[in-house]
Amino acid sequence: FMNSKSQVLVAGFFATLAVVAAYTLHKKLKLRRLQSETKAYCGSCHCKNVQFEVIAPKHLVVWDCNCSICKMKKNWHFIVPNTSFQLLSG
């Protein structure tokens, strides 16, 4: 059996867990919503002969390439499914 002080500590611990769980669920739902919102992005190669459009989430996860051209142009890269890619020219 627990005394009242122990009961308060245990109740506080579980209340904290409930808050953390609610916050985590909120963040996951917000991320899912953000990922479901899409936007059309246009891009091209550095000489502009090849141009394309992609449909992707508004909030992207991107990679920063370190090749000389990408560094100079400050290009960031992301991956999309073939169905979200349209080649416009090139």
C-alpha cells in the first residue's frame, strides 16, 4: 500500500506521461497534415535545357549536395515518385 505522498508522485508521473503522449500525437497529426498538402515545384538543369515540374509536399525533406555546381547554385535535392514528375522540356 502507498501513502498519500507516493500516490501523488505516481499520479503526477502518469499525468506527465499523458501530456507527453498527447503532445506526441499532436505533432504526428500535424506532420501528417503538412505532408498531405502538396505544391507544384519547377526546376531545371543548370543550363536550363531540361526543365521539369514535380508535385510534392509543401514541407519538404531535402538534401544539400556538395558538388561544385550545386554549391554554386545552392541547389537542394529531394526524391518524388515517378507519378509526381513531369518532364517539360529536354
